[in-house]
Amino acid sequence: MCVTYHNGTGYCKCPEGFLGEYCQHRDPCEKNRCQNGGTCVAQAMLGKAMCRCASGFTGEDCQYSTSHPCFVSRPCLNGGTCHMLSRDTYECTCQVGFTGKECQWTDACLSHPCANGSTCTTVANQFSCKCLTGFTGQKCETDVNECDIPGHCQHGGTCLNLPGSYQCQCPQGFTGQYCDSLYVPCAPSPCVNGGTCRQTGDFTFECNCLPGFEGSTCERNIDDCPNHRCQNGGVCVDGVNTYNCRCPPQWTGQFCTEDVDECLLQPNACQNGGTCANRNGGYGCVCVNGWSGDDCSENIDDCAFASCTPGSTCIDRVASFSCMCPEGKAGLLCHLDDACISNPCHKGALCDTNPLNGQYICTCPQGYKGADCTEDVDECAMANSNPCEHAGKCVNTDGAFHCECLKGYAGPRCEMDINECHSDPCQNDATCLDKIGGFTCLCMPGFKGVHCELEINECQSNPCVNNGQCVDKVNRFQCLCPPGFTGPVCQIDIDDCSSTPCLNGAKCIDHPNGYECQCATGFTGVLCEENIDNCDPDPCHHGQCQDGIDSYTCICNPGYMGAICSDQIDECYSSPCLNDGRCIDLVNGYQCNCQPGTSGVNCEINFDDCASNPCIHGICMDGINRYSCVCSPGFTGQRCNIDIDECASNPCRKGATCINGVNGFRCICPEGPHHPSCYSQVNECLSNPCIHGNCTGGLSGYKCLCDAGWVGINCEVDKNECLSNPCQNGGTCDNLVNGYRCTCKKGFKGYNCQVNIDECASNPCLNQGTCFDDISGYTCHCVLPYTGGSWRYQGPEGILGLALSVPESECPGLWGCSAAPRAHSSVVLPALTDWILSFEEILWPPKMQVVDSHLPTLYLRI
């Protein structure tokens, strides 16, 4: 409340809980936080408080006893600071270089003696190092050589010791941390950052990188910042195949060329009423009086130049200051003596000191006047201001007055009419309206009469319909409705379906005072709450039935498949038996009958037919249940056991005797001078002895340079290129002149049958099924509700028809989805109505769909 002096000045009289020159501060002592008998002392001008502690206590809230160990024994050594946690406990904060509960130890870890990232702890002026894995020693300075222990790297990998660890350098064909995995290029892809891996060899690959990346595995992001166009101090930030400019706050735009209008983007850029002026590359603030700084956030300290009298406290304000005077002083600068010290004003008056001249000013209470408030005010003598109303008589008293009222009025100033309603004459919560010498009752709705004593019957008009019973109430009525109706007057037929009583998607039909549920397919019961068990009877041939909503799912036993688990899985379909082994299909398995010379679960083991060293003078080449011998020069025969008779061709001339040797011969010539081979001077090449080659020499013998693919003295023997078994994956090798031809097994292609054909490349799986490539085939994983595979028939002229997978629910037809025609039945393939196909019993049951009265579509599983 503002109290005004006679001279026009005033002061703020604060309510309880507030203080300050303008009552702007909450009283900090309102909630006394001072403990142990401490006294709260408020600083009114600052709005702050402090505790004046009782003897024997200290602390901000007087919460600590001066007998606490922190004050008595000063336990923290070496300059440590003692912090009191409770009445008897404390904690020491040590100076740098010391540690321990009481800072009693020198911190041996200060010099960081522990190496290689180890953890240092100090105990009794000594340090201890806890080493990371891979390091040892008192200071963890020694690297552990993990390669000293053999067996880390598998498959012949080389162990390379590293600081704190080791690395395996794997041989070709292996990978992994321990060289424990087979290396397959591109599986998984080594190309990072979205690069595409392409296999270029058995152990090599190349990465096709996305724009913006380079390196053998696309691991390097190409730096796009060279020659960047960022201006005005913008920093180039490299991205992927591009770059961005990180602009300083004053600039924006792609290349930091656009000036930011800070005054527009930051409405409060200039605080405290300052005016913002934008300029190129920044802004400036024009501050109002009393504020300074770049953003006008700094209040100018007016106390720095104030002239408050010594002993007073200067309080800084915005563009001004005020002096908080000590007791006995007054005035704007506390330079005047407080004239109110002598209490010159009459009791009850408020004394203030004039801040200009130091004189006292008395603010008189009501009923008094004068400089000292000692003169009585005659309220009854004031012209045209009789304080008594309704012709009451005014009687003056010391400092006040009283009124003598006429009959019918009362109150200190006769302002109150005597209330005839005081006796509550009106009934039933009616309102009494007082009048001079009387009253009027204003009745509540539903009542009437002088005193509102009569109740009005609202049921007289028969408001309830549909045989509802009317019950009269105060100012209203209530209708008791028969079953099936509701509303204020029973006018609404209750919708019994509004509560959605029918379950599982059933349709609710409303009836008077009832309802009926029409169940969705697959449910039954009054409320359609029962799910019909589609597994009774059990439709699954070889599996467990799981009931659904108007459906079922068969969980097939191992070895079976199909919608009702009626189809046995052909494990032989993927041709698991190698080396021409014969596969016998079993339930959830298969058995391989191996060809002679092979063994193993999949006939993968080829017995070494060369183990007995059958080739006497040659090299043994192992085959499947056979071997072949590559003979040394001069020998022939299946086992290279026959010495070739080089004398058979009669190489010696002029009656010489030929002596056969190993891969050669010797001529014993008749007497007389002859060539060592007894040759005459006839040119031997003239007889064209080389069958598949060119003849060299001639006069003293000849030598044949054979064409590619031929061997022998006269190039008469065709070289067998199939002896090295070049055809892979069970392919059959046919020897040709100077070459060979591989006939690949089903599912493989390539010159050496080295490529597995991707049967999924033609997207054979329909209805969004997922294709998984196998050897010589594929498997379709269907999306519900579809099942089955993609079926084809391969005829003599190529593929005659391609079937489509359909859901079980879409199998109407001649035989449906479960029945089948008899064995060796003939059906017409709709794609080519010219062809009549006969199918064996093992192909049935097919899935059939009638497309007209006589033509079904046939579905065959691959």
C-alpha cells in the first residue's frame, strides 16, 4: 500500500512477507532456515538474508557445531580443505600432489608413471599400475608377445605381434580374426560406403564405388574441399561427393555470401530496450540510458559515481541509485539527521523525514490534524458533509464521532436499513427481498405462494410417453421408462447394439429390448465368442494342426511339406550325391549309393587308385575307380611296363645292327668309315616320316616337331588332355585333338563346368515368393496365403507350360486341391492345347483349376 505525505511524497507500506523500497522482494526470513537457535537477519534493500548463529555453532545455516572435528582437530593435512558431511563426519579435498583420506600421502600417480593406458592407484606414497590386456611389467611398459604361444592363427596363418594385441596374416583362401573362416570374395562384401563387390577370381575381387568414394574397398571419402568457394570466413566441411560451408554467425547462404539480419532473426538481440541496427557482417545496439555493452545487457554501475554519505549503502538501479541510510540518518544521500528520532508526532501518527531539509513530517491518523497531529477534527462541523446518513444526528468525540439513528435504521453512520428478512420468512430456499417496513419473497422454480410454501405439480401435463411413469420432483419431473426405452420423456428406443456386444467382427441387429448377433465366418456362439475349431477333424497328414480364424495352419513334420503336409520333400532334388552316386530319397533325409571307388555320406571321397604305385615307368593320374599312367619317354603300355623298341623302325642303315635301349637305340655298323648311326648321306625328311608335325635334320637323321595335341617320335600319338581331370563338379571330359570338351552335370556351366547356374535369375517364384538358389534347382519361400512351388514340364520341344502358385482357398476344379486323377492319366495343358501329356503317379496330386468346362490348368512342382 502506498502512503502519501502532505508534501506529495510517500512510501510503500509492505504487507507481511515482503520488503524493499517498493515491496519488490520476498522476505527471505519468512521461512527461517537458521538452525540451532540462529537468528535470521534480512537485508531489505538487497532482498537477501544471513544467519546470526548462537554461541557454539557456525555454518551458512548455523548447522555445524564448533566442536566438529573440522574445527577442533583440523584433520586435513598438507593444505587440504575439510568439508563437514554430518555432525561427526567430514571429507578432505586435497591439494594437487597429495592423496589419502586426510591428504597424508604424496600422490605418486601425479607423474603418470603407468604406461599404455593403464590405471594408477596410490597406496602409502607408492603407486600401483593395473595393466590393460596385452601389457605387463611394473609400469605396464612391456608388450606381451602373444605370438610366443602357438596356435593363435589357424590354417597356416602367420601371427604378427602388435602393441597390446596381435594380428593373423592369413594364407590365400582363409580369412577371419584367427584365419578360421574360408575366404570367399564378396561374401560378405568387403566394399564399404555402398560400394558393389564383383568377384574377379577365386580369391580376388574389385569394388565399384559410389560417386564420392575411392580406394580398393571404397574406404576413402574423396575430399571435395580443395578449390572450395566458401567466403567470409566460412569453413569447408567435406561431404559425400559434395561439400558444405559452415558459416560464421554473421553470414549465411550456400557459400556464406549472404549477410544475416541479426535484428530480424533475433528480436531480443539488443536487451533492455536497446535499438538494433543491422550492418554487413554483424549488428550494433544503441542502448537506452543506464545500460551498456554489445547487447545492452550490462547495467551501468551508478554507484561508482554516487555520493552517498560514508556509512550508508549505495544500491545501484537502472540509470539511478539510492542510498540505504544507517539508523539516525535520512535524506536522498543520507546526509541529514533523522528528525523522527525524538518521536515528535502524536501517538498513532506516522513520522517521516523530509529528504530535502531534514524536517519531520507527521502523517496524522483519522480524526486528528496539525503539525504534530494533536488537534481533534470536528467531523460534525464540516460544511455539507454530515457523516450520518438517513437524517441521523452527528455527535463529535475526541478523535472520532458517532451517529444517533432514526427508527428503522442502524449502523455506525445509520447506513443500514433494519432487515425484516433477518427472521427468514420465505420457505423452500426462496430469496427474501428487504423493503422499508416489509419484505417480498422471490420463489425458487417449482414453488409459489406469499412465503413460497406451495409446490407446483409438473406431472399434471402427462409428459412421459411410451407408457413411462411420471414422478413429480421439485421444479421438475422424472420419467420411469419401461425396458427398451430411455430419454427425458422415454422417447428414445435404446440401441442395444451401441455397446458392441457382438465379438470377433460380428454384425449386431437391434431389436426392442434386445439384439441379435450374425457371426463372421469361423465364429459361433450367442455373442460369436467361440472360434470354430478348423482342426477338427485334423486335416494335416504328417504334421500338427494350428487353428486360426476360419483357417488352419499345418506345422509339418521333418521331411514333409505342402498346405496339409501331404507332400514328402525330395531331399535328392538338389543332387547331393557326388561322383555319380545314386541318391535314394528317405523321409527327412537321403542315402547315397556310391559308385565303386568312392565313399562318404555324399560319395565325396574318391579312393586313391594310385596308392599301389601301379605305373612302373611313369606318373599315375588318379580317376574315379580307375587310374591312368603318363609314361616316361621310352615306355608304353597301360602300366608303362613295356619298353618301346626304337629299333622297330629300322633306324640303322647300310647293314648296321640296331641295339635297343631305354628311350633310344645304338647302331653297330659294318666295317668301314660310317656315321655313328650308320646313316648315309641321304636326306631322311624326304620320306615325310612326321605324321602330325614338321621334320628337321635329314642327312644325319631327323627329328619331328609335333603339332599341338600330338606326341611320339613321328608325332603319331594323340595327346590325351583329359588325363589332368580339368572338368569340375562331376563334369564328363571328352578328349579332342589339341583340347577337350566338358559335358557338365545339370545345374553347372562354363568351360570347365566351374559356374553354378543361378536358377533364380528368371524370377520363377510367383506372388512375391522369395527364391533361394540350389545346385541344379531352386526353392521358393512363399508369402501367405500362397503355398506350393513353381512347376514346369520339360518336353521334347522345350518348356511346354509354366504353372502359377495359387492359395489353397482358390483350388476349385475338376479334382480340387487334394484329389487327383488316376496314375497315367492324360490332361490337356491349356497353354498348348495341341499337346496331350501323360504324367506318372509320382507327379500327383497336382493342383488343378478349371478354366472352362473341359480344360484344367496343371500345376507341377519342380
